[in-house]
Amino acid sequence: MRLSPAPALDPSQAGSLVLLHLAVVAGGLALLSSVSASGLESVRCRLQGTPQPPVFSQDGDFVIGGVFSFHYFMKTMDHSYTSMPEPLQCTGSMDSRELRFSRAMVFAVEEINNSSDLLPGVKLGYQVHDSCNSVPMAVKVAFQLVNSLDPMFDTGEQCSGSSTVTAIVGESASTPTISMLRITGPLGIPQVSHYSTCACLSDKKQYPTFFRTIPSDLFQAAALAHLIRHFGWTWIGAVRSDSDYGNNGMLAFLQAAQEEGICVEYSEAFSLTNPLSRVQRVADVIRSSTARVVVAFVTSWDMRILLREMERLPSPPRQWIGSESWVTDPDMLRFGLCAGAIGFGIQRSVIPGFSDFLLDLSPQKVSNSPMLTEFWEGAFGCRLGKGVGVEEKVCDGSEDIQQLQTPYTDTSQLRITNMVYKAVYAIAHAIHSIVCEERENSTVNCDKNLNVKPTQVLERLRSVNFSRNGYQVSFDANGDPVATYELVNWQRRESGKMEFVTVGRYDASLPPDQRFDMDREITWVKNSTQVPVSVCSESCPPGTRKAIQKGKPVCCYDCIQCAEGEISNNTDSSDCLICPEEYWPNAERDRCIVKPVEFLSFHEVLGIILTACSVGGACLAIATATVFYRHRTSPIVRANNSELSFLLLFSLTLCFLCSLTFIGRPSEWSCMLRHTAFGITFVLCISCVLGKTIVVLMAFRATLPGSNVMKWFGPPQQRMTVVFFTFVQALICTLWLVLSPPFPIKNLTTYKEKIILECDVGSAIGFWAVLGYIGLLSLLCFVLAFLARKLPDNFNEAKFITFSMLIFCAVWITFIPAYVSSPGKLTVAVEIFAIITSSFGLFFLLFVPKCFIILFRPEKNTKKHLMEKTSNDIRY
């Protein structure tokens, strides 16, 4: 809009014009004074601008104001700032539901005036205005209600400080209500709203004069979040009216939803005053979204605009969750795409006589009210009175309001209407407590001439507590009532008509776990009885955990299998739990099970094989000893030191059998026995071999002329050698057992999924001292045998001892890395294998050749054969 420059004004004219413009735009009353040069002559009050006539009015001893949104729009005007602006005017179609609200106020006032219990002898009046659901008109109406002058003409009298009304009922929307409170609040005029639910209005610091009979959106937001979580919806869309109602309500809902773990894919705001492109964008967002549930914290007139746009193009089915403003509006039932919608509504109620009052309209009564005339003409499609056009139908009196099907005549869902009714009664009870007193004979005397100030009514409103038609009315410290809701579901009948069905209840006064109660089945979107699914990601089953997708809300995640050793036993676990030390996850990783215990057992294949080898080796040693004993007088037995041979066979038998102590469940005694028995028996065995090697060397030297060494290494010395070497090992083992003996342990580190029962050596020094001592004797024996390998003797054992010691040392040298690197029970198996292998090496190389000669080549088992070989060796 282009502004042209205004003509030049003198300072006094300019000031007057500015005051005039501000008064007109505000729509209120301003005080103008005529000031002479000598000073202030008089102060006279007069109305600036065109007054807004009340829709309904009635004189009374005490007047209650009423403000409702009969229309949705206000006529747009261009201000030139050079002339008086046109009066504010409402436009658009009339909301017959708001008309019903206003008529409920009139009905309540008339009911109170006819009552003998409440304000007897006192007449209440009312002034009901249309705010057009706009802030400018609401402000204008507020100025008129707070001024004591008759708004229709200028009396010319002095200004009064009193108000026209003692209290105000309204407004229907939160934003106009807030605007009105900025004017009525400082004057102490109480305002009781029937439909303003913005949680911001509970702030008594900003709005100390505000009360309401409808619960705050704070409770509704918590109820909606609880409802959504109840049905498992974690991925939703959100739309709201771009107003105090929508913005504050959605803010409270989003906070409650976050506490419930609900994620919002989008949150869009719009209003009916926005360009159509804005509404189209919101509709496109809803169509393209992946969230199947849409929460709409929207006023009914804004919702109509959105749903009309949604119907324009095909849209995927959406489950609508509605706020009280539109989800219980009967006029919204014509939108079929919202079939299955659910939301919380005010408790449905019954007002006796109200239906008859609404229908008690005739053309004569209607013609006296411009608002009723507009309703009548719009409902029946005809015109009343004069000024009828050529093609317009005239109302002929045959119109029957009893047959009319509009929100005005529908009293089956009296929800907000009852809030208006209770608001009027709350104000009446507050006035009653001021002007009336009960006498001794139970009669009530009221003084209608008492000058009641709005601040007195305000004070008494804080403490009102009464019941009307079975509904309790009271206010808490914030001016709010107890929050109770009905869960309303849009269900389609067989005839195809949609209706409101109460399927549950919510009472905020009860404990949290008892507030929500469902008593009927819900019909969902597309007339389904199955609860729709709306999640960003499917639930993670037990055994997995949620991993949030980068850059997305917490409800969008991937399901990751729990790591090794961890479980999750709940659906949608955020973290996996580590199993206790002796437990391990099952295959599904949803519970911990006891780890299997593993040790080398006599019942498993490896244990059976090793046992068989051990027992077999011992049997062979005993059998060989038997053969040697039966042929103990034969040259080959006598030539190889029969005493040491028998002792060697005995020690080999013990070596074979000691491996059995390594098999089976480890215990404290078996752990000590296996290592000490192994160490002592092997030293005994190697000592015998070492003694035989020394005997061979001494025997050869004894055959030389002049040698008498055999007397220094005869049988006593041989026995002492064996005893000494064995005693040293026994001493080492004794110290080991006394200072730090082996003990059974549960090995939990080698394998994570099972427990290895094994023997801890206790003292590593003692363990390796035992093995080192065996190795030292073996090396000494090998060196001596190697030196004696070429001595001339048909029965010389030196070369066999050399090879046996070579095998023995090779086995035990390779044993060390194998023992250290073998896991679990294989460590024991390696040790048993080394014992059996080295024992068999000694047995086969030292005794099998002799047994072969004794049993299969007896002709070589003679002294002659022995002497011939020796002589030949000496000759050459």
C-alpha cells in the first residue's frame, strides 16, 4: 500500500488526530478534553469511533459480559490516515456452534434469574459481543465492556471510574483472550473463559484475573503424549495453529512427548490468515512424510482449511490425533479422511431444558436479533423482512427449526456448552456470596443495590466450590479446574455417517498409573480394528541393541547384534549387558547361560586314546620285565646290568601310569600329585639310564690291562647314584609343594565361551626347576652315551641309549613351545603326549631289541657270540 503525504497540521491539530486514530484503531473509548487558554475548563467523556452493538443484551442489577467468535474473519480495510477509518466489521459465515455457546450463557442467566436459591430477587443482565476471532475486535469489545457509559450515544457527562460489567465470560480462543486480559486485568475485572486452553494463561503473574472452566492444554498435552505412547507410536508428525493456542499447546505436547520417548518427524504451523501456498506446503509435508500418525493441535477453523486442502489431492491414510478444539466439533465430521481420528474432549454433559430453549425460536423472535436473523437465513436459505432481492427466497413462516440438523440444534454432545454454563454459574455464585446472606430461618436476603466492584467478584471467584447438574465447579491456585477428559473416537456407522464415540477417560487428579482408562474398542483409520504402526525403525528384538542413525532423531536407529559376551533381554534395548564372569550368552544373545566346564576327561575320545596309550605302555613294560625275569640268567640280560634294567622297567611303568593323573577333573590332590609324580618318576628313569651308561663306560675301561675302575662303580655305587639323583628331584618337589604347590583353577581367559578346569603350577620356578633338572640329567646321559656308542661289545647299549636320549630331548624341547601355546585342555594333552612319547622312546630303543633277541633270536643270546664280537673289535 502506498501512503500519500498528509496535509500540514498545526501542533494542536496533530495531537488531536493522533489521539483520535489510536482510539479508533483500539476500538475503545478515549478521553478527550477541551482546554482553553486559561486552563482546564471541563472533562467530558464521549465515544471515539463507531461503537460495536452487542449481539444479545439484557439489563440487570449486575451485568455479565460475554465474548464469542460468531464469525471467523474481519473485513479488511485500507487506512489512508487522512480520514476517519471505517468501523471494524465481522465477515464470513457464522459459526452456529458459537451461537449455541452464547445462547447457553443467556439460558444460564435466565435460569439464575428464575431461581429462588441463587441470587433471589436479583436480576442478572448480560452483554454478548462478537469478537470475529480477531484481536482488534476483541480489544474494542473489551474497551466497551469496561466503560460505564452507554456505548450507543454521547451523554456528555463526566467520566466514571466504574465498569459496565462485573465479570466477563469468554473468549473462545486464547489469543483474543490474552488481548482482552491486557485491558481488563489492570482494572481487576475477572474473566472466565469456557474455551481458552492455552497453558500460558495459568501464569497468575501475567493474568491474575483469569479463570477457566475448561482444563489447561498442559494436561491435554500430557494426556495426548501418554495416549500416543500407549499405542506404541514413536514416529509422528505434528501440525499446529500459528497462535497462542497452537504454539503453546504444541510446545507442551513436544516436551511431554520427549519425556515419553516419542520422536517428531516434522512440526508445521499455519493459520487461516496465511496465504494458501503456506497451507498447501503443510499438506504436502503431511502427504510425503513417513509418519502415519499426525497430531493436530489446531483450532477448528484452521483445521477446516487444512482438511479442504488435504482432500484436494489423493493422500495416503493418516491416523489423526486431535486436540479438543476440533476433535469434538460436530461440523468437522464431514471430512471423511479423518475417519478413525481420536483425541481428548471435554466430558459430555446434559443441561436440563437447554434443548427446548434453543428450539424456542420463531420468525418473530428471530427478526428482533440481527445475529439470529443471520443464522435463520443461512440455515433455511431464505430472507426475513424487507430488502429481498428478485431471485431470493422469502421466509414464509413454514420453516421448522425442530427439523434443522446443525451444530446449533445438536445437543447430543454438550461439552464446551457446559463450560459456558458453568462459567456463568461460577460468576453468579461469586456475586451471591457478596450480596446475599442467609438468615436464621434459612431464608436468603440479597441486596441488589449494593455497589459490587469487579475486584470483589474476583476475590470470591477464587473460592467458589459448588455442584451443578452433577458437575463439580472449582478453581485451583492458577484458576484452572480439575482436568478430566473423554477419549473420543470418530467412528463410521453402517449408514456411512460419522459420529463421536467415547472409548475411554482420562482424569489428571488420579495417580499417574490410574489416569488413563479405556472401556471400548477403537476404530482406526480405514475403518480398521488393528492399531496402525508408526515408527521410524522397527523394534530391535532381544539380542540386539539400538544404534542411533547419524543425523536423525533417537527413534531412527539400526539394530546391532550384541557384542561377544553381551546380551539384551528386552525389546529396543539401548545397551547390551555384560554376562557375569562364569556365564556366556546363548546363540540368540538374549540371556546368559552358565559356561560349559571343560577338562580332559576319561570319557572323551582324546582322553580314551591317551589312557589306552598310557595303560598299554605300562603293560608292555610289565610284560618286558616278565620276559627279562624269566631269562634273567641269559647272557644278554646279565650283560646289560639286570638290576638297573628291572629298576628302569619299573620307573617306565610309573612314567606311563603317572600320565593318568593328568586326566580327569582337576582337584587339589590331583594337581599336586601329577606334577610331583611325573618329576620324580622321570628322574628315576633317567637316573637308571644314566647308571647303565656309566656302567658301559666303566666296563669297557675295566677290560683294559691294569684297570680296576669297576670296583669304584659296582652295584652299591650304581644304587647310590640312582638314589642320589632321585633324592635331589624329590627335594625340589617337596620345596615346591611346601612353598607354593599347584592348585586347581578355572581358566576364564583362554576361551570366552567356556571354562577350562586346569592346574595352576603355583610356583613357576618350582615347575621349571623340575623340568630343568630332568633336562639336565637327560643331557648328561646323552653326552655319556654318545661317547660310549662305539665301544666294542655285542651287547653294548650305548648307541641305543644315545638314540633314546636324542628322542627324549627332542620331545621335551618341542614340548616347551607346544605347552606354552596350546590352549585349554590341549595343554594337558601335550604334556601327557610328551610323557608317553618319551617313555615309549626309551622303552623301544632300550628293551625291544633285547626282547627280540631273547624271543626270536636265541642263538645270539650266548656268551660265545658276545666274546666273538668283542675279540673282533679289539683285533681291528
